[in-house]
Amino acid sequence: MSDFRRLLRLFRPHAGAALAALLAMLGVAVFTTLVAYLFGPLFDQVLAPSERTAVAEEVAKDPTAGAVKGLLGSGARERTPLIRALDGALAAGLSAAGVDASNRALALPLILFAAFLLKNACAFLAEYRFNAVGLAFVRDLRGTLYRRLLEQSGAFHARHPSGDLIARVTGDVDRIQSLFGTDLADLVQSLATLGALLVLVVSRSPRLTLVALVVAPAIVVPVVLIARRLRSISRAGRERMGDLTGVLSETVRGHRIVQAYGAERYEAARFDDVNGRTFRLLKSAARVMALSSPLVETASVLAFLVLLGYAGRRIGTGAMTLGEFISFGVGMVMMYQPFKRATRTNLALQHALASARRLFEVLDEPVGVTDRPGATNLPPFQRELALRGVRFAYDGGPDVLSGIDLTVPRGSVTALVGPSGAGKSTLVNLLPRFLDVTAGAVTVDGTDLRDVTLASLRGAFGLVSQDVVLFDDTVRRNVAYGRDDVGDEAVWAALSAANAEAFVRALPEGLSTRVGEGGSRLSGGQRQRLAIARAVLKDPPILLLDEATSALDTESERAVQEALERLMQGRTTVVIAHRLSTVRRADQIVVLDAGQVVERGTHAELLAAGGLYRRLHELQAFDGEASEGGTGS
């Protein structure tokens, strides 16, 4: 199915609301055509009534033109059924209104003015209603896209830079809004108006219309070629905008690192490179778009000059009146703007379809982690969390984890240690199914995690990490995240357990204080304690700590460690830490290296074994001696 058809299917729920706009567009077409028609009677009967008589007299001098003379004199000129019907309706209307030769000069201009007013009223209604419908459609589309991003697994987000995803949800969706809010309305209205005017001009003079059609390919062919070129440029341009947003997002978030390492010139050069490539593509698109209108306009003027020469001969022979040619010409001129809008809409359509393809790439991406058919709620945690023969790889790449067998008894503390890249974070991400195993199974009390619902599974886990995620909202909403049924008492209790009550009470608005984007208005230790308070309030049976006490000063770490010890009481805990001093009292320590378990045991057992854990511990103890005056083993 084409991308445009898919967009129309998504638009279907809004089709009813768009009906009023479509009817108004038909009104624009009808009244525009009526305006063009009325110029004929206006010139023949009001502005130049003598012209018709003069033509008849000239024809009378030519003995070979008796038939034409008869037509002119008797009013039985050869006219198409549509023109006869319009002339008859106009004459009947004027007669019923008491209009005669004495007041016709006033009545016809007033009728023409009324037709203009009705045309513009319909144009206002059509544009307003279609814009409202387009905005509602894009609201729903953006919501669908956002919900799909929320559903996606960690593997999906690892493949797609955040800047590119943001560009799709904002810039690409805005292109769709422009299409359905303005461009598509212009296209429908333009086509309806073109169709109605075409019927009029054909009825006025089939021969003149045939001449116009002869030169039409000179207009159509360039438009088609330009549209194809623009579509390919547009998609490449949207991709570059995604790259640009990604670089901008990274440098804004990491501005302190950029400044600390004196990398401003490097980042500026990187941005300039992406910005330059984006500029060149968009410049190419602008050149193609700028070329379309002059080509269409030039071809249109040429066509009109040809028509003018041909019409002059027919007027000279009495085959048509000046008013009829004026009406024909007005119809042709009024076709220009709708045709120009239609061609521009075609170009905008190519832009929007390129954006639609990028949106559908996200919507069509299978959700990597979903509920199995027949999945049940996770029963209360009783015995153990286990990994059996677990292997994991990203999209067919090399194994990140392989041959993992691990049992975490209920109420125990299990520490994962190892060098960077050993697979610790990946293993932890498998437990709440942020990622799914490639082979093997993760079980809770013997039940495969894939056999229980994601909501019940993730409800059993609490997560506290060094890279704390706080939202630009109040302290209350960050601590009670995702829960609207929690009172202030429970929030204060959680803050107290997390050693955060004192600093929150000191904030200007207490629980109602906004923490800023990413918690930027708080210190690192304060952000960490709010994350702990969030986990305390959730009260999960299983706790995941991801390097939760690193990157803090001594005082903040002590406050955080006390809060964590309270949080860990009575809970099954899995801890990731590079600082081995934080895991010495763990019930078991699992040492990972290159995605495999190479050692396991207690702190004392692993030190005695003299393996990787001991080497890591000695390096960490050396750091401790520099700051704490030495540590024992």
C-alpha cells in the first residue's frame, strides 16, 4: 500500500468532520465559475453592447457570412447546452427581479459582486474547517507515534539516535500537518475549481479550449519531472535534519563535557559539517521549487498569447462576441491560480510523503518486547529470580552475553562487577524485559518472564541508577511518577526514607517545586535521593541498582548509601558497581568479563581465589588509600 493511501486510512476517522470543508470547497468552485461566466453578459449587455451590433454589421458586408448574421441577429447563436441553461437562468432571474434595459447596468455588477462575496465566504469556511481537521488528525498521529516509541524495546532505542526520533515526531509530523491542514485542502479546492472552470471554457468555445490543450503538455511534463526530483531530495533532507537534531541534542545535554575538554571547536566543526550538508540539500530543494512556478507561468503566458491571436480572428469573423471571449479569458486566467496551487501542492505532497515514509518506518518497526498471547499476571515473588543458559545479541550481532546461569534467591543481595563492556547493564536490562533474551530464559519462581504480562512484571521491579532520570515537573510528580492516587503523606514518607525530606522542605515551594529539565536545579546527590524516594514509594519486591553510589561526593554518598540500605531491607537486590567497596557485604558477587560469568562467590572467597575480582579490588583499594588513608581487604 502506498504511503498516501496509508495516510488516508489514518485520516478516515476525521472524514466526517472534513465533509463541511469539502462542501465549502465545492461552493468555491461553483461561485468562481459563476464569476467567470458573468463577465460575458456584463461586457455584452452593459459595458460594450454596441460591440455585438458592430460585429453584426461587419458580417453583413460579407455575403458569404449570412448564416453567422442570422445567428447574431436572431439571438439563436450556436451555444452549448450549459451556456444556454446559464443564459436562460440569468434572463429568468433578471426578469423575475424586474430588471430591464434601464437598470441592467446596475443589476449585473451587483450580481457579480454577490458571487464574489459568496466565493470568498466559502473559501474562508473551507480553509478554516480543513485546518481544524488537519490539526486534529496530526494530534492523533503524533500521539500514535509517541505511544509506539514508548512501547519500543531498549534495542530499538539503541539503533535510533534520540535526535532522529525527535525530528520524526516534530518536524516530519509537522509536514503531514501542512499537507492535511493546508496543502490537501488547496489541492481539493483547486481541482474542483479547475474542473468547474474547464467545463465553462469548453462550453464557451470548444475550439479555443482545443488550442489550449495542445500547449498543455509543455506545462505538465516539467511539473512531473520536478516532483520526482523534489521527492528524493526531500527525503534526504529530512534525514539530514535528523542528524542535525542529534548533534544538537548531544552537545546541549553534554555542554559541560564539551567545555571541560575544550572541544568547542571540534563540536562546532562537527555541527558545521552536518549543517552544511543539510543546507546543500535544502538549497537544492528550494531551487527545484523556485523553478516550478516560473516554468508554469511562462508556459501559461505563451498559451494565452496563442489563444489571443486565434480568438481575435474569430471575433473578426463574427464567430464569437467580445463578451464571450472575455468570459473565456477570465475563466482561463482564473484557472491559473488553482493550477499553480495544485502544482505547488504536488511538490508539498512529495515533501509530506517523504516525511510519511519516515513516520511509517517507526510505526512499522515491530515492538521487540511484547506480551505473549495468553500472558498472565506475575504471581507474588516467593523464591528466586534465575537466568538459565542466557544468550543475548543485538540484531544478529556478536554475543553481548553468552552462557549465563545465575540464581538470585529472594531477599538476597547480588552484586555484578566487571570491567567496562562486560555486559553488566545488559544483564540487568533483561530482568524487567527492557530487552529479551536471544536464547535461554529468565524466570521468576520457575515462570518464564515472557509468559507474564509486562505491566505486572515491571511492577515488581524498582530501578535506581547513577544516570538519574527526572522530568521537568514538580518534586511530587517525580517521586509519585505514574501514580495519581498518592497523597502528600506517602510522598513525604518516601522522601524521609530516602534522606531527602530536609532538602525538599527547604525548596521554595516544597513538593510543588519544579526540578528543571533532567533535575538541573538540584545537585547530583539530591537527584539520586529523589530517585531512591521514587523506588521507596513504589515498594517493589525486586530492586535494581545501576552504579547507584558512584560520581557523588563523600557526604552525598553517605546520605545516599544510608537511603539505599533502608530501601534494600527485605528486598531482593541486584547491584551494579565499579566501586567494589559498595558490594563487599553482598550475599553473592558475580564477576562478568566479555559477556560471561568468570567468577562468583562472596567477597572473601573471591579475594582468596586471586582472579579478576581480586585484580579489580586491588585497583579500587589503591584509589581508596589515596582518599581514605588505606583500606583493608
